[in-house]
Amino acid sequence: MKPIKAIFSAILLASAAPALAEDWTGAYAGFSFGYADADGPNGSSGNDVSFGPHIGYDYDFGNFVLGGELEYNSLSLDLGQSEGSLDSMSRLKLRGGYDFGSALGYVVVGAARADTSADSDTAAVYGIGVAYPINDRFVISGEALRQDFDNVTRSNGGLDTSVFNLRTTFRF
């Protein structure tokens, strides 16, 4: 019975300890690895692995964090139906979020650029993410992003894309 009391006491003490606030202010750079899904005209669609670098800067206002980021994802996503392929996406993002102490939950808005074998287009990007610091320099995070491009396939149709990234980041 004593081990159960010791475990219960440890849980109570851990939950009673105050959450340490993370300072998110500063520059960062990292790498993302994820999954991209695209739906185009005439039943064309595809999915592929995405990967690439990101760089940004955050400013911590206490409980609120605001930042900007530039991200590049390389892809080789064949759309099928002779519509071409999605080769890369670049994003300029504004991130705003709430500091939960041990994690940062945030929303993303900005602009995305798609390069396909047929054409290029710029569209809005929006999404959500969560970042968790491993230590004072290393952060892991995940993001879900959405972009809807116009006239980027061989039939001049639109391309709706969703990207899910796992990210590793080094803070300076």
C-alpha cells in the first residue's frame, strides 16, 4: 500500500507545482517533415511527403506570442489525370498564439506560393499548430495548414492543398 501512497503523493506534488512560463522571444530556424494532400480538377488528386527548412522570429508579450516565419516545402506530388505535378510550396506566415506555460498553441495566417509543372500561383494560407520546447534551444512542433490555389493545373483548374508538418526548431 505504501508504493500507491508514494505515487499518489508524487502526482499531487507535480500537479501543484506552478507551470514555468517559457520565453518565446527570439529568432529560430529549423526543418519540417510532413504529409501533403492535394485535390484538383477533373478528379485529379495526390499526396506525398513534404520537407524543407523554415526560419522566423517570435516576440513574447507575456501570455501572447506573435511572430513571423518563412517556410519552404519541397514536394514531388503527381496530380494524375494529366494535370501535372505540385513541385514546391513557399509560405510567409504570421503566427499568433497563447503561451500555456509548457507549450505554445497558435494560429497561422499568411500567403503561400505553389509551383507546379504547369504554372504558379499565390493564395492565402491558414492553419493551427502547437510547439513544445524540449529545452531552452530545441523545440518540436506540429502544424496543419490549408491553401487553395487557382489556375495551377494543366487545365487551368484550382488546387486545394492540406499540409501536416512535424517540425524541429533550434532557437537562437
